[in-house]
Amino acid sequence: MENIERDTLEVDVLFVGAGPASLAGALRLRQLIGKHNEEAARTGGRKLDEITIAVIEKGREIGSHMISGAVMDIRPLEELLPNWKELGAPVESEVTVEDVSYLTRRFKIKSPIVPPPLNNHGKYVVSLNKLIRWLGPVVEESDVMLIPEFPAAELLYDGDRVIGVRTGDKGIGKEGEIKDTYSPGADIFAKVTVLGEGSRGSLTKKLVEKFNLDEGKNPQVYAAGVKEIWELPKGRVTPGFVMHTLGYPLPNDTFGGGFIYGMQNDLLDIGLVVGLDYQDPYTDPHRLFQEFKQHPAIAKMLEGGKMLYYGAKTIPEGGLLSQPKYFGDGFLLIGDSASFLNSMKLKGIHMAMKSGMLAAETILEALVADQFDNARMSRFADKVKESYIHKELYEVRNFHQAFRHGRRWGLIESGLQYATKGFGLLGDLKTEAGHENMKKLHVFNRRPNAPGQVPQAEPVKYDNKLTFDKVSDVYRSGTEHDGSAAASQGSGFQHLRRSLHGGIRQSMPVFLSGSRL
Ligand SMILES: Cc1cc2nc3c(=O)[nH]c(=O)nc-3n(C[C@H](O)[C@H](O)[C@H](O)COP(=O)(O)OP(=O)(O)OC[C@H]3O[C@@H](n4cnc5c(N)ncnc54)[C@H](O)[C@@H]3O)c2cc1C
């Protein structure tokens, strides 16, 4: 396949992945270029003419890969679009009611106060899916090319400098055979390539490995977030209701907890986060989530409701101490790709957006200087260090590690960390990669209270009302495989070219169609 002739496209700045990080970054860059040009017109300085900015997204539509409900710190949204309310940003509600509870197998014990780190006063419940579907066209209006259905498959290099990406070939069968619908991926060249692929992005992973960008850092540790959107009988959901739980169904040695958010139109967002550095080799986050819903207090909340949508995704939990070097010759890493996530608060949207916006400031300076090397890109790290996201990451840098000796110790240590700006009793904590915590089956089955050689948990009964098996859930996640979506659209570069040469509106119906929650 090496002799295949590929279409090429040259842009100035390429963002990979249309999540909150890239969209905020691309829009900010356009705003900054606008300001720069106004200033240049006034002062007779050099204008930045015809800078092309593109965002490619592997999802079928912009926003289609977003997992729905979230509690959002809206600071970056206010900075980016101070008139977001007038523009109709689809936030669900300001947080109105908060509940932090400990679950035993049967009981729910509500904390009399909301612990300060979990206080969401002034934050907003949003559907990330709706927010990104709304933000996409706003970004596009500002003259940024948004190109869905374009997965970046490889990075392109000139020596050690990143010079763009190659998008994935389309129309290749499961066994690698070439189908009639085959269309080779395109090479997109850029002066700066910004990776906003989210958690464990495929290009990011290779880039980090190639340049040892994580040298001297803790390995990244992940959690799995499993969630569903439910429609409840009218009047039962309070928009802005936010509940966090600890305890059941997670054993003491497994990091994580539950969350429930109230949205508009009687919709409830419910999910469970499970640290993937668990010891029990039988751990199954999907199954634990079914058990979570069967807890009497949770089942009662969901009674009479209908599950509409399911999603699951990893969360990079390692924070500051696991952050790779997030700049280099011709590239920047933003958002979850660079571990910009506050694991204590389970909040990454604002960090993703802010990191994208700081990347935009760096790129503006690089465009003005016409330099895109490591030294120029390193300004991004300076900007991050001066910003509130660094301060926030710094204070929670040991949070996840605090739980490596179990929940009880973790709560004490993280409480101390909160009081000491992240130091706690133990100072900066090293971690190993999550999988290294997993006990071998034969060792696990020999633990003192082990029931024998078989998995200890009873099988979950899937009743298709409250609990759902994995196949039904994957169906409700809207995941499509092979399907002809790409092919039927006129795949490959034709679609890209349409987008580039003013034909972007042609792709809009696809882009805006179908509104997931
Ligand atoms: C269950 C769960 C609950 C959460 N709750 C909250 C919350 O309440 N509040 C909060 O602030 N945060 C929350 N988060 C975290 C938050 O969702 C992320 O931090 C945030 O979405 C990161 O934004 P991003 O732009 O970096 O990446 P993402 O939002 O993951 O977006 C990345 C995009 O890149 C695309 N992409 C990836 N690879 C490629 C490629 N090679 N080519 C083209 N496109 C690609 C993906 O399809 C995706 O659209 C939660 C996360 C999970 C999983």
C-alpha cells in the first residue's frame, strides 16, 4: 500500500479531534488572529493573512463521540464567548442541589455537608454532547474548517519535526482486504499539529513513545467511566441536581465512585467511575455499574424510567505528575491527551478548553515569528504554568495515588492533601502503571476470604429495565462498525475538498442531524 497516491492538503494549523480542547483552541486562535490583524492595521504592522485552521474529527458528526452529562466549570467558556448565554449555549442548569453520600450494600448515608473539593456551587450541569454540537457551528462560523469522519491515523514527520497527519484509509475490510469503496487517506500538512484526541489518543500514544515525552513522570493511570442517560416520569428530575457517591459497589481497594446529574426534560445522567488500577482481576466496570443501579436508593430513583443512551470512556487520572511533555517541534498536546484533568473533582472540560486556548496563544506568537520549533512551542508550558489550570492541577497532583492503599486511607490522605495544597502526609507519590496492581488469578483466589477458585460475585440478572447486558448497551451507545456511513458520503478527500473549498455547508446536514442527548 506504500505506492498509493494520496491527496494532500496544506493548512497552517491542524487540530486533531473535535472535543472541547480543540474547538476552544481553534476558535481562540481565530479570535486572536482577528485581534492581531486589527492591531496591525492600526499600527502598520504585519498582518497574518489567510491563515487556514482545520479541525479533523473521527466521529461521524462533530459531537457524536461526546459522552453526555457533566458538571462544568464555565470559566473558559466565559472567557471565550462572554455572551454565551445570548448565543444560546445549551447549558442545562446551574447546580441547584448537591448530595454527597456513602453507600453500603443496603443503605445510603448522606454527608451532612458537601466536602469543599466536591462543592459545585456556581458550576453548571451540561450535556457535553449538546454543548459540542452547538460550539461546532460557532467555531465554523469563525472561519475554521471542521471536518468530521476524518480519523487521523498517523503522524507525518520531517526528521523529528511533526509536519501533519495522514488520515485513515476507508473501505478496508476486517481482514485487511480492499473493498470497492476503498479510498486512501489524505496527507494533511501543517505548521503546527495540535493533538486534542482525548484520553489515550492513538497518535498521542505513539508520539509520547517516540520522543519519551513521559520520561521521569508517573505512568498515566486510567479510570473507566460507564454511564447512562435515563428519562424519568415527568417532574421527578430536578435540573441542576448533583449527587456523588462513595462505597458500594466498589470494594475498599478499588478507586472510584458514582455520580448522578439532573438535566432538563426529565433526563438523568447516571454513571460510575472505576479506577483501572484495581487488584481484583475479575473487576468489570460495566457489571459494577449494573450493581450500582441495583442499590435500593439508586433503583428507587430510576423507578418507572427508561434508559435511553449508554456510553463508556476512559479518564486520565494521573494529573500533573503523569503529564507528558506537551510540546515539541511542530506539535502541542492539549486536553485529556496531555492529562489536563482534575481527578479529585472529575472535571476536565474546563481544563481541556483552557489548555486549547493557551495553545492558541502560543500558536499566534509562533505564526507572527514564523517559527514552530521546540523552543517556540515551549511557550505553551510557560503559559500553562501561569494559568489557573496549573494551580488547580498542582493542588490535586497526589489525589489518585492517595487511594492506592484503599478507600479509607485515601479519604484521610486526600483530606490532608486538600488542607496542605497537595502535600498530604506523604508528599509527592510515585505510582506504577495501573495494570501492575492487578493480582494474578491464582494469587487473588488464595486471599484470606476468597471463596475458592471461581469468581466471587454472583451473576447480574439483566432485566432490560434497570440492568442491561453489554450487547444491549453497545447498541444504545450508537456505536457503528464498518457501516457505510463513510462510504456513502463520498469518502476520502472529495469530502475533505468539498469542505475546504467553501462547500462545508454541504456537509452540514450530516453534521447537525440527529441530536443525541
Ligand atoms: C464518564 C465521564 C464523566 C465525566 N464527567 C465530567 C464532568 O462532570 N465534568 C468535567 O468537566 N469533565 C468530565 N469528564 C471529563 C471530560 O469529558 C474530559 O476531560 C473532556 O471531554 C476532555 O476534552 P478533550 O477535548 O481533551 O477530549 P475529548 O472530549 O475526549 O474529545 C476528543 C475528540 O477527539 C476525537 N478523536 C480522537 N482521536 C482522534 C483521531 N486520531 N482523529 C480524529 N479525531 C480523533 C474523538 O472522537 C473526540 O471527539 C468526564 C469524563 C467521563 C469519561
